[in-house]
Amino acid sequence: MNEPHNANEDAPEMTDTPATPATLGHVAIHYAKNEYGPMAARLFKLLGFSVREEIPLPDGSVFYHFLVDADATNNGDGIVYLSPLRRAHRWLYDSIHEALGIGTENEHPAVAKVRKSEAQDPEAGFHVGFLIPTLERIEEAFARVKAEAEADPEFGRHVEIVLNRAKPGTPDIDARLDASPLYRDVTRHTYGRNGVQAFVRTDLLCSGPLGDDVVIEFDYVFPGYPDNILTKTEM
């Protein structure tokens, strides 16, 4: 007696082994007001992100699709989507501000505590970090942002730059940062060794519990140091 044929026996064996490692695909960020859209997009362009799409929306705002690295293979990762804050979210943030009395003499004391914490440490609140392949790219990007902020005061009032250099003690890294036009005078240090951080805090973007601002972080790790800011935290 013949056994019934199972069609699945002829199918190629399927495995769950990925062809490429898992990566962070995209982050969606919102600009606080429609009129902030062009300035927010300008900031990302100055930081070196590449525009893939600019899609006009019916209300006159724009949806932006950025690639973090224009030279990388576009596999659906390394993407930043920039779009206007939706009206429902703006209503929520406005309601939070009203309930907490933000900007009034009756402001809830927790607001000042949070803002002080975030002013002292750009990593205290919501932020998005990007690992940058060379220190030179960070130096060039932040030089462009600084120059634009000085040339255009309206743009400049919306951006704040904060820098952390590597903890001292590694002679070749210390020498490189002492020679850096961006880091030579920096006195703040990272939570780890053998790397640097560069932050832009901007209220052109909004997120977090108060909808105030967003911090964009650039990280660089010096090659040849397994213990670094992204592998070992030192408080």
C-alpha cells in the first residue's frame, strides 16, 4: 500500500537564520510647529543627514525622509522620519502645560526639577543617539551648525550645543582632542572612556513628557579600545 504523498516534503527547508544582523530601522521625530519644519530639516542637513524624500502635506507642512548615511547601503534602516506634530498630540501637550501651570507663577515644582536635570545632563531626557564613523565628521557637522547659528540668529535661538570629551588618561586620545577645533576647550566628560559625544538640544523638535525639546546625540569611539563609552559605563 502506497503512503500518501506529503507536498511539504518537497519544499525547501526554511530557517530563521537572518541574512543580515538586526538593526534599528528608523526613528520618527516631530517638529513642534508647522513653521519649524524647514528649520528642523535644515538642522538635519547641517548634521550631515541625506534627504531621500520631501513630501508636501495638505496643510502646507512637509514630511521628510532622511538617511543617516548617504553612502551606506539602503536596506530600510538608518532612517529618520521628520514630520509635523499631530493636532491631537499638540492638544495633549497644551493640556499638560495648562494643568501644570507651566510658565505661570503657579507652575508645579516638578517642572523646574525636570528642566534643571535635563539642562545639566542632555541624556537625562528623551534623546536619539547616532554612532558616527569618524571624529572628523562630527567636527565638520557641528562646525556647520555653529556657523549657521551665528549667521542666522532666528535659527540659532532654537539650538544649543553640548559637548562631552573622553575622560583623560589615554595619551593619544588626549592629544587628538587637545588639537580638535571642537573639543580642545571642552571640560565636560563622558560617562565612559575612549569616546566623545556631541549633542544638539532643539525646541524645533518636541517629545518627552512636556513636549519641550529633543536632544540629538552624535557618538564617536576611538578604534582599538574594547572598553569605551558604548560598552562600559563609568558613573
